[in-house]
Amino acid sequence: MANRRVLVKRRKAVRNIRKITRTMQLIATARFQSAFSRAVATRPYTEKLAELAANLTRTTGGGSAHPLLTSRDQVRRSALITITSARGLCGGYNSNVLRSTLTHLEELEGRGIETDVHMVGKKGINYFSFIGRELAEERTDIDDRPRFDQIEPMANELIGRFTAGEIDAVHVAYMRFVSTSRQRPEVIQLLPLKQESRTDGFAASTTSVQYEFSPDPAQILDELLPATVRVRLFQCFNDAAVSEQVARMVAMKAATDSAEEMITSLTRQYNRARQTHITMELLDIVGGANALA
């Protein structure tokens, strides 16, 4: 039978852990509400901007000539932005994103394409350091409340490299937020822009719209398409932030429930040990009394 003092100490330790996990669950819930509000607020603007760019491109018929819409015949080098978290205790969030990243990299390597990996988040940086893979860029300054002024320089750099021909494609690996009960890891193509596909959640409508242009369409596209790239990348960061908090909420709730089950089990063991101890003392007393009789 287990020692009662050991059981009491274990139960006390588990109760302290339950307090911590419960507190972290509440914090994650509060952060989720904030991140969810930001993601929901920016999504309509992102989708409408993509729709406007697609309609303008189809109307002018000159979209294929724009460098951000031009697909290279032969892709030799690409860039991949992977968005992970800065903190752990969020279940399989990071492992799912990193698994998608490695699958994408293996696919590109099989086609002979070199890829520059831009890793965001300490967890992804530590993992790639562990497996010995080189990173083109490491970013740890972007937390679970991303700001547009943090994302814009990254997008501008990639746009410049793509336009200059240094890279032929840009992808983003992140956890897409669909609903509070559903998040899935995705690798979407950021450059060159594609309007016909709806797989990334930012595709545009196929409805034809007639426009009167002022200034000329080429100048409008020069402003509109880079803005579309920046906003889409920013939306990816917002989705990743929401998904991270959801994963942490679920993980901490599971940990709290497990702690409660363990406390119940330890309490039963303690009561059983205490009852056994009392029974043994009673037997000793009765045996002593019978011996004296």
C-alpha cells in the first residue's frame, strides 16, 4: 500500500499544476477573443482586395504582363515563409505546421528546386536547428499579436526579389483558421498571384465588372497587386495567431481535465490507505485486549 504522506504530496503537486493549467487556459481564451476579432476584421478586406485585383486584371486583359502575375516556365529557386509560435504548450500546433513545411520542401527538392526558408517563431527555429537545416531568415520579433508594419517589410523584400528574378515562387506555410473547432495546416502560393484558385481562401469572384480607369490600368495594378500580397501575408499571420490560441486552449483544458482525474485517483488511493491503516490499528487494539483478557 502506498505511503499516505507520499500520496498527500503528490495530490498537492497535481492540484498546483491544475491551477497553473487552468490559469493558462483562461489566458489563452482571452487572447483568442482578441486574435479572433483581428482576424475576422481583416478577412473581408483581404478577400475584397483580391477580388478587385482579379476583376481589374480580367477587364484590362493585361494582367499576364504584370511581373507579380507571371508564372515562370522553369522554377529554379523559391522562398518559403513558415509561421510557428514563440511559446509551447499548444498541442500539435507547431508539429503540424512543421510537418507541412518539410513535406513541401521535400517535394521541391525532388524537383530540383532550391528553397530559402524564412522561419518565424522560436519553436520552428529551434526545430530546424535540431535537424540541421539552414534558414535564410529567423524572425522572433513577431508575437501572437502581429502588426502590419512588422509584416510589410518582409512582403516588400520578397516582392522585390521575385520581381528581380532572384526567386521564382513564394509560399507560406501556416495554420489556417477555419472555425474554433477546425484549423488545418496549409502551404499556399503567395507569388506569383493566382486569382482562379479558391484553395487558399483569398480567391476572387469570377464575375466580370466594367471599370472606368483613372489613372491608367497599368498604374493601378502596380499599386493594387503589391498591396494584395502584403495583405494576404498579414492575413496568414492573423490566422496563425488565432489557431495558436485555439490549440493552447484545447491543450490546457485537456491538461486540466487530466489533473482533475489524477486528483480523484490519488484521493481514492489516500482514502484506501487511510482506511487500511485505521483497520490495522483497530486490529492491534483488539488483539492486545484479547491477549490481556
